[in-house]
Amino acid sequence: MNLSFTHRFVPATAPSRPPLLLLHGTGGDETDLLPLGQMIAPGAALLSPRGKVIENGMPRFFRRFAEGVFDEEDVRLRATELADFIAEARQAYGLAAPVAVGFSNGANIAAAVLMLRPEALAGAALLRAMVPLSEPPTADLAGKRVLVLSGAMDPIIPAENAGRLAAMLKGAGAEVEHQVLPLGHQLSQMDVTLTQRWVTDAG
Ligand code: MLT
């Protein structure tokens, strides 16, 4: 279907599971995280958009001035645009509010959507995320589950920054589980296992 983001949609075969919104990292696309989605929530509907910002030919979900230095005006604009796409896709495909599963840049935009448009998401698994907005509005995240998985040896995301993000989300009322894994920036089987368990625990 032609919606406001280029995307892939995989319908549910287990409709009782919440749909997943899959958000790729820098240089990825809408096909990247489909296998991950299938592993962590078999049978769930999968909605996977491609980021609209192009940096040296690589798709992303918002602009940055340098690695880890974000164009926050663009973060706000793009998070709003993505929340609008979620609403559009929910209507088009008849979906409940999705749980975001984002990696790196995709996790950062998911965190921004939680802060700016909390109604768009049922919860989020943020894999290698950092604080996307230095002065976010006060969001009410009561009832939302958030999993933050960071890497102790991540060269891109300082541990302190991921901890600050988890604290911000908790402060806004979300039920946050933050784990620091003995890993770098890349995902591993440990991320898959923990995210699968977290998604399943939601019932
Ligand atoms: C970002 O730009 O969102 C972060 O630096 C992570 C990434 O490299 O994409």
C-alpha cells in the first residue's frame, strides 16, 4: 500500500500479539529488521518503514550534525512525521498501537516518538539508544513498557547517556527495564533472547 513512508508490512498470523514497528539503524532499510521481528515475536504483524533522511546515501530517521550530535529541530519534525505514519498505517492495516523495536538511530527516533507523541506507541524496545532530545516535553508514559539494551563497550553511545535515557523515561512514568550487556554497538543473540523474553512477558 502507498503510505507516507516507504515500508514493508507483514500481516499477523498470531493476531493476539501486538504489532511491532521495526526501526532500522543508519544505512539500513525497511527489510533489515524483518528477520529480527520474526524471531522476537513469531506471528506478530510487522510494520517496517524506511527512514527518509539520507546521509551520504544512507537512510536514517533524522538529521545529525555529527555522530551523536543531533539536529533536534529535525528530530522533533521527523518524530511527528513518523507518529503520523503510524496512525495512517494502523488505519490502513487495522492495527493496534505497535510496540517499537528500534536499533541505534531507529531506537533514538522511537525514544523521541515516546517523548513527543506517546499515544503512537504501546511500548518500545530500544537497542543501543541514546537521549534524542536535550529538553523533551513532559510526556505521560504511565502504562508503557520500555526495554533499553545498551552495550558496555559501545564506542558510539556512552554508558552514561543510555542510563540518562532510561532515567528520563522512568521519570515520565514508563515501566523501564535497562540492561547493560557485555557487548559493543552491534546486536547479538543476547539482544534477541532478551527482547523476545520481554515481548513475551507482556502477554
Ligand atoms: C544516531 O545518529 O542516531 C546515533 O549516532 C546512532 C547511529 O549511528 O545511527
